[in-house]
Amino acid sequence: MGFSLGEQLDITQVMGLKDRLQVELGQSDSLLVDGSEVSRVDAPGLQLLLTAKFLCQNQSIVWKWEGASAELVGAAKTLGLVKPLGLDNFTE
């Protein structure tokens, strides 16, 4: 089972998601991220993901996507973050 981002990945959810991610990163050497349910996403949400992904790289924690919704990939594409977030496999 992966780490679910839930339906909202926006500024209203960033702090709670940050706290959950910190706990998860402290418990494992890999993180399986499920973004398949994301229906609302904004720049702060993507910024949190990017920061978490870079943190994983710096700490040799494996970051892998289990799923990514069209909304998540579309928002990442709009901001030029598909490649930095590792969402290449989910683009059309």
C-alpha cells in the first residue's frame, strides 16, 4: 500500500500532508506515492511534493509513484514539473 495524497493537494492540505510525509520518511527507506485520487491541486501542493522528492534523493530514500491522476499530471505539466517530480510515465 502506498502513501495516498488523497483528493486535495492544495494549500488547505499542505501542512497536514507535510506532517504525514515527515512521519513516513522517518520510518522507511522507500516511499510509494499514490496520487491517483487527486482531483484538486495547486502550486503549493506541487511545491511540497517537489521538496519531499528532493529530500528523498538527498537521504537515499526511493521515491516511486503508484499512480497519478490526470489533474495531478496536468498541473505538473503546466508548471514544468513533470520530469522533476518523476511523473513521466503518466503523461499521454
